[in-house]
Amino acid sequence: MWDAHSLARQVRRNCTISDARFAGLYSVCELVMRLRDLYKWEHSLAPHEEHEASQILDWIGRKEAMWEDLQESEFIDLVIDGQRIDPFDTEKINRMIEPRGLFYGAGYAQRLKPSFLLATIEKKSDIKGNPVVFLTSELARDLLTLPALTQDSTIVVRQSAVELYIWDQMLYLSQSGQPYFRFALSACGISEKDFSALRHCLPKVITAQQDTFLYHEIGELADTVFDRRLWRDMIVTLPQTRTELLVRAVKDILADTCPEGTLHQIVRSRQTAALGFYAAFLDGLRKKLFPEIRTGLACFMRNGDWASVEIMIRAVHEKAKAMAFSITALFVAGTQHHNSAWVDEELSRCYIDPLTS
């Protein structure tokens, strides 16, 4: 007999094993943010809701004790309708559970952390020739709050994760992102006196960004600048290094600036607020490697010229393309004549070290 609760328990166990084995990869701040999201999911809290610190600390203590017990555990096969299935065989699992209104996700995320997901399907669609699944309630998830992903050529939008992700972006917004954030809120029709009430801003921010994550995935599928096989080789060869962060940042910008990607979609639909939020939430290496994005938006905030935004997007895409070709060439030559450590050092010297000088 079909038992969704049994499947959810199995997937949750693999989620916990993954978190136990990979939690040490995160900085203290990164881990705290991810634990807060996981806590809110487990306790069915809205993104803006908070429990007492003592409750959360007790929960973290229990979670860490569980992780300690499971650190050496292997992922379990999933048993569905009496069949034992490899937990990474997503195509077979989804063939079996999709008629029951469920979606199963499994794969390797940043730093090659295995990630698992079980959620209910709200609807399926086809956008720009891409199959898209929109998920609602999540029955099992791990530390990663990924708003969208692509699996087996299908784009998956995790709507509850979108809410948490955007709330985190708003809550931890850097000082440098504030002017763009305030501009975007104004474009949403939110008056300046309400800027500080983030809880009340959240629904409009989510609405303004509803296409951002979807078209990023569409851009990922459409863009071919990075040779896909070589890009995967780079990630596998240099996981948990500065090079991994570099190539992911460049690939993200290529996806967002390609003709099918997020930024061109924003321009086509004249989504002023979405453009502002994109610049406000730009962070990490993407912000440092491509300062032209915020510079271009600063001009747009003054003159409202969409044509200049299009010019900026094309220029950023060409810059990212040149970087991708250079990174690929150095990776290929470096792995042939040196080793992965040499490649990481050289790419860091060329692209990352100058950002801190």
C-alpha cells in the first residue's frame, strides 16, 4: 500500500545524513542561516516568524547530536511499492510518485553537497519550451534553501523555498545593496515610511521576483558558453575551493545575461522592481567580478533608460564569456601539465586576488 509518510521519512533520513556529513563545509554564519531556515520548515513557521532563542538553541543541540550519530552513515535506498531504488535515480522515482502528486529531487549542489527533496506538485507548465514544475508543501528537505533548480531537463520552482530565500536576502542585505533595495521597493508601490516593515514588504517582493529564479534556470539551460562537460570536470576536480566559487559565479552571470536569461526577461517586460532587487541582492563574487551591473542600474535609477540597461547586459555577457574561455583554457592546460592545486592557485591569482587588492 502506498505510504507517502514512509517515503518522506526515508528522504528525510538521507537529508539528515547529507547535512551531518557536509555541515562542516560552512562558515558559522552560513550554517546559522541554513539552520534557521531548516528550523522554520520543521516547525511550519512563516519566513518572518521567530521562536525564542532558547527553543532554537535546544533544537540545534538535538540536531547536532543526531548529526554526530549519522556522520559515518551511508545514504539509504528508497523503498517504494516494495521496490528498492537508488536515492539518486530521480527519473525512476518520479515516474512512480508523480501520479500521486509528488516530486522527488536529488543531486549535488555547491561544494558537491548531496541534496534531497520531496514536495507536492502544485502545477506543471511549459515556458519557452522548457518543462516547469511548481512545488508547494515540502515533505522533506535538507539545509539548502534553493529557490529553483534544474533536474532531468525539468525546471523546478520551490515556492516555499523562494519565500525563505527572499526573506533571508532582505534580512541580511548588505549596506551597499540598500539604495537598490529602496529603489525596488518604491517601484513596488511601497512608501518610504513602510521600508522598515520587512514583513509587510515580503509579498510584493516575492511577486516582483517571481520570474527571476525561473529565468535563471532557463538561462542555465540555454547558455552554451561554458562547455558543459568541462564545467562539470572543473567542479568535480576542484570542489570546495575558490575556483569552484569562481566558475559558479561566472556561469550564473552567463545564465542571467544570455538572451533567454533573467536580465533580458526583466528588460523585455519592463520589470523595474525586479531589476532593482537583482542589483540589491547581487553578492559574493558576482558582485565583485561584475561591478558594471550595479553601476548600470545606478544610471537607470537616475534616467530610466532601458536601452542603456540592455547595453550593460550585453557588455557583462561578453565579459563573462571572455572569462569563461580564459578559465577553461587555463584549466585544461593546468591539469595536463601541472595539477589541480596549481590550477586553483593560478585562477585565484588571476581573478580573485585582484578583487582584494
